[in-house]
Amino acid sequence: MATNSDLRTIGLGFCWQDYEVGDRFQTIGRTVTEADLVNFINTTGMTEVMFNNLVYIEEKSAVKGRAIPGALVYSIAEGLLVQSTMQHTGLAFLNMELDVKGPTFVNDTLHVEVEVMEVRQTSKGNRGLVRTRNEVKNQHGETVIVYTPLRMVAGREE
């Protein structure tokens, strides 16, 4: 398929120079569905009774309702960020700390609130390191996960 080089491409990610410490933004929301849960636990092998046995969930689970794994919550958050900030500019995921603050359930709608904590150019090439503090929140404004990724990000083409 031929492309027109006169047209700007929309949906591209931020370059490292576009971030400043203290910047804040949020992603759009996304509702977690039953299909998301089933596909995730089967793909990853996380077929624990707390995720796939409705009798166990009703009778014995400490958390009532269709809880989803924190790993799925984190994965959805990363997907929201890839769509909005990293297309063509994300080079590497280097490190993070992750803290699960509360449960997430099927039919919760999640978004990510981001604060830029660190921005610096690397010693090689036109790239930088960007660390953010990402709060994953549900439709009630409750923080369910906080994580602080360090990413290598491309620079602007010169």
C-alpha cells in the first residue's frame, strides 16, 4: 500500500523531549469484560478457582464478585498507554515497581492517570529515559494499581 508522504500520521507516540517532569495526563477509559477475563486466564494459565469457579467465588472467596488478576489490570493499563503515547516512539521497557491497591472486577471501567517523574537523555543516540507514576483508577475514582515504569523513548527526528 502506497503512502502519501505529505500527510501527517496521527496516533503517534510522544518523543522523550515532549515530556516534562510534573506533566500530568490521563487516558481514555476501557471496560473490562467477562471475555477479557476468560481469555486472559486461559492464555496465561491463571486458571485459579478465584477466577473461574463461580461456586467457590460465591461460597469461599474473600473478595465477592468476578475479580480479575492484577496482571490483567496492568496489561490493560499498558494497552491504553501504548495507544495514546508510545506508537513508534517506545523503544524499551526497562524497569518498574507495581503495587496493587484494591480489587478490580468484570465490568469495571479503568483509565490511567499519569505523572511524569523523570526525563533525561541517554548517553547514546537520540533517545531518552522517561519514568512515570501511573495510577490505574476505576469508574468510582478508586486507585486499584500504582506502577512506576522506566522506559527508553525515541527522540524527535532531526
